Amino acid sequence: MPELRKDPIIGRWVIISTERGKRPSEFDLIQPLAKTGFCPFCPGNETKTPAEVLAYRKNASGPNTTGWHIRVIPNKYPALKVEGELTREGDGVYDKMNGVGAHEVIIESPDHKDTLAAISPRQFEEVLWAYRDRIIDLKKDIRLRYILIFKNHGETAGATLEHPHSQLIALPIIPKRVAEELDGSLEYYNFKERCIFCDIIRQEIMQGVRIVAENRDFIAVCPYAPKLPFETWVLPKAHEANFENCQKHHYENLALIFSEVLKRMDKALNYPPYNFILHAAPVRDGATQYYHWHFEIMPKLTKVAGFEWGSGFYINPTPPEEAAKFLREVKL
């Protein structure tokens, strides 16, 4: 059974995942993507994965068979497991709890060679609907407090399979990084009675220098103080704390702008590896007025080294104004 253990100094939780346990000799400095041979995510291999929890199909094909265009399955080697009771206990100065949660894989296309930047806007929209449907379902579990959706694209971004997919991890705690965003947003709201993200959006639209793309419902910007070069955020213009509360036209326009940003990164940065994450309000917080959901997209262009790990500071060699201009001026 996995465990969550709390660092008693800074309050950060870590997952000790026994399902993924490795001996020291089993760690490779570089683990290349499996680009040839058997792929468990390809059509025809549905019985080689855990049973699907969601699938969108073009015909009346049955569960765990071919005919799907989006498929969601439990991770075969989960960081957290749905089974079991959530128990907390102390160990002297330390705190820990059972590793209860969910770890799922969203298979974004049946085509092994697809990428999110290359699929159609309609297929991209379907991926977003899958995120929504899984969030709504998992919110029913009262043990869970936060649902994080993320994607690792490319070897250096942490991907271990080439087939296009993203992941979801549902947690019984609120991650420290998210808690820091929530605390900072609440402090700003208590002082100004406005959402800081809404204020940022208004200022970015007024100044224009950090905008990468924009449509009726969304804006993509390089944030004012980015951790990494070409980091880009996609935010809804209308205030909303919960991603799953979007309407159909929101998902349509989100797919369009998200796809555009990834295409611009591919063309400008020569198809970089990247990570993206969805940050939204915790599942029990409801219609929070001080927080604003958003995606953060981070190309892997530099390495996080000793200074960053030791200090918490990030050294970014590319000003966001220059990054946004470069991405904005790419001819698609």
C-alpha cells in the first residue's frame, strides 16, 4: 500500500509508492521512450491494460474493445490506490497516512503517432471533456481533496510511453504548491476584494506584451515571473474556480487556444518536450471567489540544478515579454 509522508520542516507531503518500488541498481540515468514494439495503449491491446473507467466511442462497441477515440484507464503502476481506508497516524515527530487516491491515464488518441498539437480541435475538445467527466466522478469520493491533471510529453519531461496520453492523480490532501497559490490568492482577495487572476488578465490584455494568443473565452500569456523559459499559462477570461463547470463553448474555445499554443511552441522551439498541469480549486471548496483555474504549460528547455533545488529560486534566461513576442509572431 502506498503511503503519504509529511516533511515536518516545510509541511510538504511526498508519496512513497510501493507499487513503483525500485532497488538502487534499477534506476537508469536516462530511460528512453519505448518507440517501437508493443504499446499497451494502441487499439487491439485493451485487454493488456486495467479495465477502462471511461471511453468515448464512435459506434456501439463494448467496453475494453476497439472502436474508441478517447479512453481512460487506471494506471497499471499507480502512485496512489482507490482501495482502502484513509487512516492517519503519527510516528514521533513524523506524520503519515495511507496512500489512498486515484491514478488514471487519459489516452488521448488511438493513433500511436499523434500529438496533442497535431490532433484536430474536435479531438482535443474530447480530451478536455474526458478531464471534466473524470473530475466530476471522482469528486463523489469524500476521501479526496484535490484532483491534479498533468501531461509529460517527451523523455526529459518524464514520459515513459510515446503513445499520446495525460494523467490524473486524485489526492487526500492539497499539494503544497497549490496551497501556496490558494493562500496567496486569498490574501489578495481579502485585501482588495478581487480575484488576483482576474486582475492579471485585465492587465495583460491592457499591456499586450506578454500575450501569446487570445480568443473570446481564453487568454494565453507568458506569466510576469515565469519559473522556466517560454512558460505559458492558459486562463479563462470569465472568473471560474472549477474547470469542470465550463460550458460546451468554453471547451471548444479552450481546445482551439490550447492547440494553437502547442503548435506555436512546436514551430518556435523545434518540438520541445513539455509538461502541463491543471490547477483548479480543491474539490470541496465550491464556487471560490478568490481562485481561478488555469493550465500551466512548461517546455523543458533548461535543467533545474543545485541552486534552484537549494534556494527555491529559478533562473530564467528568457524574459517573458521576449518569449511571448517570439511565440506570437510564429507563422502557423
